[in-house]
Amino acid sequence: MADVVTETGTGLAEIVGADHVLTGDAIGEDYTHDETLTAEPTRPAFVVRPENAEQVAAVLRLAAETGTPVTARGSGTGLCGSANPSPEAILVSFERMNAVLEIDTDNHVAVVQPGVTLAELEEHTRAAGLVYPVYPGELSASLGGNVGTNAGGMRAVKYGVTRHHVLGLEAVLATGEIIRTGGRYVKASTGYDLTQLIVGSEGTLALVTEAVLKLQPRMANQATVLAPFPDLATVARAVPRVVGSGVGPLILEYIDALTMGAITYTADLSLGVPDEIRDAAQAYLVVMLENNATERLDQDVEAVATLLTELGALENYVLDGSAARKLIEAREKAFFTAKGAGADDIIDTVLPRSALPEYFAKVLEIAQGNQTLVVGCGHAGDGNVHLAVFQKDPDVRHRVLHELFASGMRLGGAISGEHGIGHEKKRHFLELEDPNKIALMRRIKQAFDPSGILNPGVLLD
């Protein structure tokens, strides 16, 4: 075994250069984990930092020859353990492959390497009057990681998630073959859609080395309406009506009262809500709108405010630009607020919007029945519910999560809307999902990765 490790280390140094192979204590703590609350950090055998697809291909050929597992890593902002390596693994870090290769204004696409962050892409697209609209909240997240987990975020109600904006990929198979899928076009009926098969596969099918992303025109004006409601059920019933009103919200978020109090306190943010309204509110709806025409935006704001009042809002407030920006930033950091408060797990179940009232009632029943605090917020517009679970007993916590997932699936939902399955939700996924679908996924995995070296233990056993 020691000979194999030495041989692997020597081979990696020959591929990427000795300066870009880290071992032992040279592997910093950041490489040992993502942001998952429940996983133990693990130092891999090697960290390699390739600079192009050819080097990635050579690394995978070496890994296949030696039977060494490989885990891909972007910025490490994931929440399901997909980027957490095993002790014997090669961790492929894409930090050197971080170029925005092109902003194609004629075709409205960006061509990027996997190590590019959302913040870096935002700078390039803003200069061109375009925007990459997928907004999972953490702008330090890498595009490669977003592709791997099919990241979503607050703007999904209008623009969809990552897979709706990935037009093509360059990817390296476990055998070391480099393939290109898709291209700078928005439709194709030419064989299997390998692009979409790789998107969301959490590094288990191929390593993405380049992505062609669809961009959108950047709107000039935004406005945000904050509406406190007497209870979460009323918020949930209001969501389909807002979506169906025709205003096309950019963001449609629900935040329960406990979470709102926590995030505004942490951000030292005052929203101007009077005490008597705040005391009566059990949940809030945040509606952000955008338009190039100021007059049209004002009309939409007025229409939304009127509708929210009709749907049971205690009041509605049009936030100024600074307050709106700070509230959205605080909402983006809700995970870190929950983590700081001692949350033991975070889940992101997704279900049909119409099922939200029934699901919220079930969440309360499960929490009370297991003496567990469950609070949260979420992308109400697309039915993606983010819940922080406070329960120290691991057995009770597992039961609570299992019941939350099962209840969501019974209502037509899925375990994860955007975080993925990774290591940490795998047991629930394998127990609750259709066995025939699991068996098909295993066959697909075998076809892409016959040696089983790509992120073994993630998604499937």
C-alpha cells in the first residue's frame, strides 16, 4: 500500500508539478470539509491543483490505474458533504482553473472554468450589461460546484436553477477521456442530453473543466416589498397567488418570525416595522421585483402591495434600496446565523407550492412530537423550504429528518431542492427513493465510472 501511495504521489507531481501536489500537514484545514454541519473533517492523501483539462485527464487516468478515489472541490461552500474527501483520496482543487474565458454578447453566454466564483462572473457580466441570474446566496461559491450540485437560490422563482442556464460542458470522464456536450445554443434533439445528466451529479459521473452558461439582460431597477403575516399558513396560501398574478417576482421568500428576528439582530438591521405589527407577525413574505421601466416597476409594486393586503398581510412596507439590500444579505446568511445559534442540521426539502400549507403544519407536528426546535425560511416561490433543526440527540434528529423528508415526498416533493444529497443525506435518499430509480442510477454510474473512483460514497453507496 505504501508503494502505491508513493507511486501515486510521484505520478501526480509529474502531471501538475510538485508545487501543486499537497500531502500531509501541507494540506490546509479548509480542504478537509465543506460547510456541512454534520460531517467530520477528513484530510485526503493528496490535494492536486491542475491548470487545464489535459492535466485533469492525466490525474484521472492515474487514479484509475491505482484505484485511488477522486473528489472534486471548488470553493467548499456546499451543504451536503459532496466535496468532503476520504482519507485515501485525491482531492482535485480547481482553484487554478479560475478564468472567465469569454463573455459572448451576441449569443448571451459566458464560457468559464470551474474555479470561477459567482462574484468574479458578476463583475464580468455587469460590465457587459448582462447577468448570470442563478443566485444561491454565497457569492464565493464556484461555478463548478454550482454545476455539480445544480445550485438554485432566491432568483429561481423567475429564472430557474443552474441546469436551466448550463448550455454545454467540457468534462473529463473517469477513464481520462475529455468530452464536450451541448454548445452555444438553447435547444437540441440530438441523442441523450449528457449536459443535464452531469449537472447535479455531485462529481460522481465526471469532472467539469469548462461550462457554457446562458446569460440574461440586466434589469436597471429593483424594488422590494416586505409583508408581515399573522401565521405561516397564511403566507403559504398567498405564495401561489403572488406567482400567478403576472408580476414575475425576482425573489419570493418566506421567513418565519424566529428566523427574521435572528437574522436582523445579527445584521443589526431595522426594517421600520412597528412593535405592534412585529409582535403580531409569525411570518414574513419578501417580494423583490425588477424592471427596466421605472413606471412599470412602480405599478407592479402597487399591485403586489394591494394583493398582499387582500391575502391577509398585516401591513406591507416598500423598503428603500439600502434596507432591501441588507435584508437580502441577511437572508443569504441565514445558514450562518443558524449555525452560530447551534443548529444541528440544515435541510432544503422542495415540494409543490400548493402543498406548502399542509407541509408547514406537518413540520410543526413533527417538531412538537419529537421535542425538537425546527425553524426556517425558504424560496417560497419555487417551494424550496430551508429548515434549521435543533436536536442534539443523533437518533432523534435522524428520526425528525426522516419524517420531514418523507412528509415532503408524500406531498409530491423531493429531499433536496438545491443542496444535493452528498454523504450526509444519502441514507434518507436510499431508504425513501424508488428502488427502481436507484438501480437505474447505479447503472448510469457504472457506465460513466466503471472503476468507481469518482466521489465514491456520495449519493450512492
